[in-house]
Amino acid sequence: MTAAVSRSMLHRVALTCVSALLVLLTTGCHHKAKVSRHYPPPPPARNYPSSASNRPLPSYATPPPNWNDNTVRPSTESSVEVGLASWYGPPYHNRQAANGQVFDQNAMTAAHRTLPMGTTVRVTNTATNQSAVVVITDRGPFVHGRILDLSLAAAKATGVYRAGVTQVRVEVLQERAGATTSGKWCVQIGAFQNAKNAQRLQDDLQRRYSNAKVIEFQCPTGHWVRINPMGYDRRQAQQIASTLRTAEPDALPYLVRLD
């Protein structure tokens, strides 16, 4: 009887131990399964804005189909020009401008291709009627259909800064003392990102315009080629600019006044 009771008790203890072990094993496996099936959530998706340079320009910032970049406006106190303006700052800030002085993006200045250096003009944003008086100290813009490049300060004063490109009215207020209507003229072609392409064009133009000085130079936007006609004559420069064609469609010729 005693032996039977002992065996029964041992049997119950064994069953209890086995049950406890099964519970522990089951709990441990369940915990592992829970961890293995729950991963941290992925980071939220971010919509990065596209670069401003990749955005298409609005319709008002596109030149008309028949726009002539090499039309020279009359250089008189009553002359008025309407066209597209943009602005520039870095990487031109603290670099030498076309007038030989250091360009200050915080000064009220502008770049124009044909107005005499030192000319004072009033620039009016035709969309907002904001205006500012600036001095021509540099040459440009060398972009099809644009007539003026404002400094950063002038762009903010006229509301061109936010728009990037917008239509303006340019009124000549006063020319530099001693400026003549003849001036020193050239034709500028570019820009080439590859120096070899600019050199190739320079060699070709040197053969075609033997009476002109053809030079190649580099600026922050790339490599440019310039044709200086004999005596920097305006009529010869205009003729070259109107007839010159290059193999690269983006390398356009621009009539430029040097002084």
C-alpha cells in the first residue's frame, strides 16, 4: 500500500514537472515568434522638391518665336526696352565684372549686352510695378530672349528675385559721360562645358574670319569664344552675329559692347 502511494505521488510529481516544462517551452517559443514577426516600421517617405533648374519656365518667361537677341536699342536718354530679366549672384560675387571692377551682388547694378558701361537705368517689373534704379557694370545675360541680369539686391528691390525670370521695362536715365554711339563691339559665342569644343570652334572661326581676332576664354558658366572684328566695328560685329551658326544649338552668338 505504501509502495503504491509512493508510485502515485511520483507519477503526479512527474506529470507536474512535465507540464511546467511544456509551459516554459511554449512561452519561450511564443516570445521568440513575437519578436521575429514584429519589425520596426520603415521611415516615412519624403517628397523631395525637384531642382528649380529642372522646372519649365512659365509662359511669361519665354521669349516670342521671332525674338532677335542681337537687336541694338537706340542708346539715348529716351530709349526704352521691354523684355525678360533674370538675376545673378554666386558664383559671380566678388569676381571681376566686365567693367574691370569687383562685382558686388549687394550693390544696385545690372548686366546688359549693349548699353555703355556706367549707364544708369530704371528697371520696372511690369507684373508688380516695382522699380529700382541701377547702373550697368557687367555684360550679359547670355541666355536666349533675356535682356537684363540684375544683381541680387536689385532683383529683390524689383520683385524679380522670387520669380527668377520676369518681364521688365528698362528706361535709360543717363549714360556715362563721354560714351559714344560707336563703341567697341564684338561677338561672343558659348558656353561650352568642354574646353576642346571651344578650342575647335576657335580654330574654325580663325580661318573664316582672318581679319578678326578670335580668342577663347573661361568663365564660371564654361568656355566662351569671342570674335573681335577689325577696329571693333559695330556693323561688322552685327553682320557676324546675324549670320554665324555653330554645330551646337545651345552655343548662340551674341552681339556685345565691350566699353
